Amino acid sequence: MTDHDAVMATLEEYADAYCAKNVNRLMVLFVQGEGISLIGTGADELCSGRDQIAAVFKRNFREATAKRFVWKWVDIAVHGGSATVAVALDIHLECGGENLTVPVRWTVSLVKTGAEWKWVHRHASSVASSQTEGTAYPTGAN
């Protein structure tokens, strides 16, 4: 398996574990120790350390059930023992009795530990709905 394929496999494992609401499987994807971080789409989702990240996953699982992840665009750059992944994806989920599709963008930073790729940081964002296509900033003129 190439490094590119191995890094992509971590994204697939994340999606499977997230849909299964399995916090332990998600946390195994991250490098050991407390030097990990996560930024989510929620205003308060600025997390560092294992306890804070696990708490965000648990809150997400209480609020909704993800059914599947659909990768729309993936760019994986491997540089020796580190990798950066940029992804645009749709998360299909059930929330409050409604089926929703949530478009999300991710950046994931990984390091190679032995033969495995482990996550160090994951950042998620949503597309700015106040910004029109072809513009750099959300302004009143858009």
C-alpha cells in the first residue's frame, strides 16, 4: 500500500467509526499523547488534548447520526514522515428526525509512526453562505 493509499484509508476509517458513533475507534486514529487538536464547525469547537476531542465527538453523536461520508474532492500531499490532506465532503446524517446533507471542508495533518499514519490535527469548516461564488470575501455587495 502506498503512503497516499494508507493516508486515504485513515479517512475511510474515520468515516466508518463516525457513522458507528465509536469514539474509541476515532481516538485510535490520532497520534498517542496529548499533542493533538481539533477545530470543528461549531463556534466552541476549539479543542486540544484527548479529553476535549472525545467530548466533541460525544456531543456530535448525541445531536445527530451520520449515515455516510461522500468524498467530493481530496488532495493528499505526503512529505517524508508527514502528510497534509485537504478534503471537500458531504456528510449525510439524521438530525431531529430530518435527513440532512452537510457540506464540509477538512484539513487533516498526519505523521507517520512506524508503518502507520496517525492524525495530529483535524480542522473542519463549512462554506460561507454569505459569500457569492467568484468572490474572496462575504460583503454587503454580494
